[in-house]
Amino acid sequence: QLLVDPERTPPPASIPDLEYVAAAVFLSQKPKASSGEGRETKVWDKAFILEDLIRMNAREEFVKYIHNVSPIPMVQPEDSEEDYAKAVFLAASQHLLFWRSQGTIFLSDFQGSGCFLTDCQIMSNPALTPGNDNANMFGDGNVAQGFDNFPKEHICNVWCSWFGLEPFGQTDID
């Protein structure tokens, strides 16, 4: 269920045209010792994520919009107004996912070029792991400190307001 009716309340700006690159999981197998019945069995050995290559033209750059340790956009308006607009929208999407998941997860480490995003990081509440440290959950980039910092450091923006999200107590940015 949407928090806002886009037909009655127009968005505060153009919604950025963003998509993730196509990706797949590749699992490799290796032979396991014979079972004694003359049949060789295989076991899963490694898992890889394969992604489409982002092809950039001479005017495009690879941009890190938001890092996984801090929810504050890394791009500033003076760097690129278009990239800053994307970063602000992505920051609000973090807040939306945090709210919709009841404070258990959000996405971070947003990066890419043009309309393509790649290699985002799932950030999860450290309380979901036995050691409260996010060990072995969604990879090494799932930094417990980054999750804990989110409600303290996220700065609401016009998209958070449009989505109807309550601020965590910080001042708003445009």
C-alpha cells in the first residue's frame, strides 16, 4: 500500500529513472569422494554474482551515491545536480524500506552510472544475528555500525515527506 496517492499529490521532483543491472547467481560444484557405490557425487563449492557490465560513454562517470557506513549522500549539488537528485531519492528509499521492514533492513552502498545501479548492500539489524554483529549475513558490507548509524544520521528530504515518512528527529534537507 502506497503512503501517498501520486494522482492527488504530485511528486516533489522528477522521479529518477533508475534500475539495477541484470544479474545472476552462478554456483560451482566440485566432486566429492565416492559414496562407495561407485557413484561420484558433487557438492556446491562457491557462489558468484554475475552482473551486466555498465557501458559508459565519454560524458558519464561511475558515481558512489551513498556509502554503506553512512546514509548521507556522497554527491553534493555542486558536483552534479542530476546525480545529487538521484542520491537524495535513494536516501529517501532507504528510509522507506527501513520503515516498511519495521526497522529490520534497508539497502545501501548505492553506486552506478547513468540510469544503472550495481552492487548494492543489504543492511540488516544486528539483533538478527546471534552475535549482534551481522557476521555471515548478507556479506562483509553489512556493517553493524552502518545499520546502527542510520536512524541517527539519516536526514529526511522532500521525498521522505512525499512518502509520508516520519523524521527520526533530524532537520530536513531539500
